[in-house]
Amino acid sequence: MEGNTNLVLTFFSWWYGEAFAKLFVFLERFVIYLADFFSVKGSLKTLLAPWKRDQENTDNLSIQEKFQVTVLNLTSRLVGAIVKLLTIGLFLVVAGFTIIIETTILICWLGWPALVGFLIYFGIRTILGI
């Protein structure tokens, strides 16, 4: 009987120790992957940069043409900022749902052995008619 007790303790030690830590690291890395997938770092660094680097030079232009080019350059920056902010916003929504799902997975992980034990107990009790 001592071998079975040692096996059960080893399982619970692994389940709530090493396996839980590996699951947590995996879920953490998934959120980091999402940040990389949505290019959050790059979007924040270039938030006010022109969209697709679409910027015209104002050298050797008349005042009216310089004004038009400046308006186009500002419009390009505005479009870039809007697209990047929408991308970051979408990342935040996806990351929020991901964190909710990951929290649910962690809670289920912690309760799974108790659920299995209860189902075994309930099944034996039903079979024996107790």
C-alpha cells in the first residue's frame, strides 16, 4: 500500500508543481506571441510615423505646393496613427479574451483531480447502489 501512496503523492506533486509551472509558462508565452503577432512594440515605436513611409519632400516648391505637401504628409501620419492604434486596440481585445480563457484553463487545471476523484467515487457508489 505504501507504493500506491507514494505514487499518488508523486502525481499530485507533479500535477501541482512541475506540470502547473509548465502550463503557466506556456500560457504566458502565448500572450507574448500575440504581442509579437500584432507588432505592438513596433506600432508603439512608430505611432506617429507616416503610413507606409509615404512622405513627400518640400524642397524647391512654391508656398502653395509646400502647404499641399505638408497637408498630405500630416494626413499620412494621421492614417498611420489610426491604423496602428486600431491594431493595438485589437491586440488588447484579443489579449483580454485570451487572459480570460487562460484563467479558466488554470482554474480547471487546479480542480481537475478533485473532479476525477469525485466522478470515480460517484461511479463506484452508483454501481454498488449505496
